[in-house]
Amino acid sequence: MKLGDFLKGRLSAILLNFIGIIILSIFLFSVGNTIDTIITVAAVWTTVFLIFLTYTYSTRKMFYHDLMKTAEKLDKKYLMGEVIDQPPFLEARPYYDLLKVAGKSMLEEINLVKRQRKDYKEYIEQWVHEVKTPISAIKLIMDNNRTNISRTILEELESIDRYVEQALFFARSEDTQKDYLIKEISLKQCVDSVLIRNKQMFILNKIDLEFEHIDKNVYCDSKWLEFIINQIVVNSVKYRSSQQPMVKIYSKDIKNGVQLIIEDNGIGIPAHEISRIFDKGYTGSKGRYYEKSTGIGLYLCKLLCDKLGLILTAESEENVYTKMTISFPIGNFCKAGAI
């Protein structure tokens, strides 16, 4: 609270006291008091009034300073009305009561929104599980009646299945800590699971797959890790090279951890876009030009990696290659494994 603002707020009281001193001085002079007496009375009045202003300013400044410190410590500022003390000066009591009413209303609104979001999330999760049943049934029918057309249908079904799964993981992304189990898993098993799931896509697009040193064990949740790998692999195929498309998956040891690297020889990412590919909804020039893209896949991958204690980075050169690296720091595994 600035002194200038405080004085502006009490300008009427200052003017009233100034006028009062002038009127009193005129009155004292008219009844025969000396100039010295009048000056003494005016000085005493002014001194008392200045002491009052100083005390009032210091108490209010201290109160507002404590309010700001409390607000800075609060993660949820809307709870301010619940934690502050009642102000010591009467003119602020109505504002304090209003803040209490507003805070209560805000909490009720937040709880309502949370309930609505929870209901919507539960509906999405239920819908995803329900829709996966007919997708699996159609896949089984197509597998048992193989034709050239059935391969194309199976690839499209895989795409539908991926989008449905993406919706499920997006719905659960806010509460990943309630839906994962950190334990020692095999990178090879996770990669194999993803490749088997997408075998029709690899066959129809004539993708050459290469593997090196993926027989490593890491600490993570297999379900969430498979989702991340799947999104990256699908992107590698989606933005593949027109000649001899290749996806290479390998791992390497680093200080205090392991890296899983998924590299392709596709169309790459322009240098000025590489820093934005993990932004929500960002599709980039390639996504808009080559194929319709939602801009959600890599955003989800980065979000889940952050929550799982993993590090996801990208490296690319346009029309040459794209390399996505998932780093598994050992220190974070130990911490996560204790959850």
C-alpha cells in the first residue's frame, strides 16, 4: 500500500480537518485570543491528526502486506477468503464478508465443474471400452477371411483403434498416477507388442524394420510406454519416405540410464518447427500438407513422459530423418518405484 494512495483515500478527512483548523482559528481570534495561542492550538490539532494518520497508515500497510504474503503462499488463490483473518478496521468488514461469500460461491462452482468433468471422463472411458469390442470382432472376422481388401480394411481398423485408444489415454492423462504401476519391464517386449499390433500397417506400406540392442530392462509402466512407442512409430510410418521407407529402433546406455531411440528416414521436420511439435494441437506444415493430423499424439507422449519421469526429445533434418529419443533416468525409476 503506497502512501500516496492512502492519502488520496483520506483526502476528504484531510480537507475537513484543514477547514476545521481555519474556522477554529478565526473563532479564537474573534474572542480575543492572541496569535501565539491560536498557533499553539493549530499545531496541537495538526500534530494529533498527523499521529492518527501515521498510525492508521502503518496498521493498514502491515495488514495488506500480510495479505499479499498469504496470497503468494497459496497455490489456489480462490481460497484466499477461507484463510485470511478478519480485518481490524470496521470499514473493511463489508469487503471481508463479500470475499467470504464470493469464495464460497467459487468453491461450489469448482466442485460442480469437477463433478461434471468426472462424469464426462467416466463416460468417455466407458464408451472407449464398449467401442473396442466391435472393433476387435471385425478384426477377427477379417483375419479369418483374408483377401487383398481385408488387409486394407484391417489397416483402417488399426487406425480407428489407435484414435479410440488415444481418446482413452487423453481422458486418463490428468490422473496417470492412479492408473500406472512402475516396475521392471522389458523394452523388447514393449516394442514387439507395438510392432505386432501394427503389422498390417508395416506390410501395406512396405516398411523396412531394423532392431539393435533393445534387450534392455527399464523401470516404467508397460501399458503407458507401449502407448508412447506406438504413437511415435505410427508417426514414422505416416510421414515415411516415398522410397525404401525404414524405421530403426535401438537402445543405448547413458550415464545413469537407458535411451530408446526410434529413427526413420522420412520427410523430417523443418528446423523452425522442431521446438513446437510437442505443443497441444500443433500439426506443423507437414501434418497439414501430407495427411490430416490432430496434433494430439506427440503432445500426449510428452505429457505422459513428464508424468512418468521420462525425458522425450526430438531431432530431425528435413527430408533426411527424424529421431525420437525416450530417456529412462535410473534415479527417477527408484523414486517412481517407491510409489
